[in-house]
Amino acid sequence: MTASSQKIRSLIVPSLATLVALAILIGLGTWQLQRMAWKEGLIAQIGARAYGEPGAIVPEAEWASWRADQDEFRKVRVTGRFLHEFEAPVYGLLPGERQGAPIQGYYLITPLKLASGAIVMVNRGFVPMDLRDPARRPESQPQGEVTITGLVRAPEARNPFTPNDDPIKNQWFARDPQAIAAAHKLERVAPFLIDADATPNPGGWPRGGQTPLTLPNNHLQYAVTWFGIALTLIGVFAAFAWRRMKE
């Protein structure tokens, strides 16, 4: 075997390792570009739907075919009667005054029974940990007919780190209208929620208007970083291979 052939053979393993790393880096950069396109679409949806005059919710007859991409973040107004006995406190965080120091508490999901008998779950807003018990905020549960203005939201997505709900203890970790409805044997429940706006509630709690409408979009920066590392890797391997062949 000639010296040149030996040098070429010595580059096989480094070449394969470089190709694998390069594929991963390019994949990460491409994924960030896809995320950027998704985020830009979401920002456009919010801008087009979340402002202006509120409309009506999707009719019950269309709930079975409801799609978040066609309706989420739309500003709506709905009238009904709260079923406070089925209030579900969903554990969550509220941004605090200091960055990195969120406030722990609960988002109160309460069924709103419409005149038709159908039900829409309303995220009425946030309460701190010590106000989880309704007895500590008796003014927070208005009786009779109420009108709510807010934004249509899709059920909160669960991930591998989301704890399991415990309906018996009324402990919830995801804003999931169907799961809450099933626990209370409620029927004709909308597949979406309404995030109530910041209109003050009696007693000051819960505090609505918590829907984040300004979304960070740093995906292009991340994509450029991954592609930049990929180019650097190519340069490093090229220099390594050139030196190896010149030895």
C-alpha cells in the first residue's frame, strides 16, 4: 500500500464523523428556519385576530371540526352563567417584576353555560398560591348572567414534563377543557377556551388579560449560528485533511 493510500484511509473515520456532525448542524439550522416560519405565521395570526371589535364564538354545530389554526387568538364576546362549583385551578406561572422571578399560582378555568345549554371553558385569569381556595376570595365568583370578552385559545399542549392531573383533589396542570369537562361529567363543551381580557373582577381576583401577545422570534439568529458552526466545521476538516495529506 502506498503512503498516499494510507493517508487517504486515515481520513475515512474523521470524514464520516465530520459528515455526521455536519448533517446534525444543517438539520438544526433548517429546523430553526422552519420554526421561524411557524413563529412568523403565529405573530401574523395574533396581529390579525386579537384586536378590534369582538365577534361571536364558533357555533356549537361547528365545534367538531374546530381548528386552532383557523380560529385561535380571535377576539370574541360571549354571555352565560358561570358554573363556579366546577372551577378548576390550573397551576401556572405569572411573569414577576424581576426577570427570572415568576409568581407561582393558578389560572382559574371555569365553565360558562350558554343560553343554549352548551358550555365554554373560560380562563378567568391568575390568582396567587394563597388564593386558590374560593373561600379566600368570595367576591371573585359573580352570580347570574355575565358577559366575557377575551381571546379564543387552543387547549394547552402537554409535554413529557407535565405532571398528571388529579381530578379528585382538583389539581390541574394543563388548561385542557375536555379533561376538566370529563372530570365533572359536563357535556356539550367547546373544544377551545376563552382567555378573559383584563376587565377587573370583583375583589381584584382573578386577574385576566394574561395572554402573551408579543412573542420572541430569534430563530433566524439561531439558524445563522448553526449554519456558521457547520461552515467552521468544514473549514477545520479541510485544514486537517490538507495537513494530513502533506505529511
